[in-house]
Amino acid sequence: MKTLGRHLLVELYGCDAKVLTDVRRVEDVMVGAAKAAKATIVDVVFHMFNPHGISGVVVIEESHLSIHTWPEHGFASIDLYTCGNKVNPWRAYRYLVRHFRPKNVTAMELKRGVLNHTGRRFCR
């Protein structure tokens, strides 16, 4: 079966709160993850909330990488969604773990756009 995309759902626990409140650093790590995955970056948008927390997205030609942080809990929720065969989201995952240095991690991959042999979708 062919799939159109791969979607990693990643949760990082026990991250340094100082890192998760530094919007420039979070953005740099997310952009670095996109580059590590060999993605083509289209746009980058990050926002810091008051009193804390960051949301951001790196839009790539192959889809997107997004993050939401809860520094008060040392937690970050990340989506790595890539389409096609050129980009490997697990490379981005490894980069993120190296740079955010969480104490615990969960990651799950979903296949997106699962097609049967005729090229038609199973669900409508």
C-alpha cells in the first residue's frame, strides 16, 4: 500500500523550562530539525505567549513541523508531518531530542493518505 505522508506525534517530558521559554532558541531548533530531515523550508512563524509558552510552525514544501510548549510543565508537543519520500521525519525527531534533551519521550508514527493499489482512498 502507498501512503501520501508520514505524521509523527512527539511528546517531550522533563525539558528545561528556560529552553522552552526562549522563542529564538525553540525556533532555531525547529528550523534545524527541518534541515536535518532534508526538508525545503517555505516559511517560519513562532509566537510567545504571556506569561509563558510558545507555539510555532516551520512550513516546508513537504508539509510542516509544529510545536507547542508548556514550560511550567517542562513539556513540548510536536507534530512532524512530511509527504513524499525525500524527507525523513525520524531525522527531525532525533535532532529535536538531541537539542531539547527531554528526560522522557513518546513518539508515534501515523501513515497519512493510505492508498490501495488502484490509487483510490479507502475512506471517503
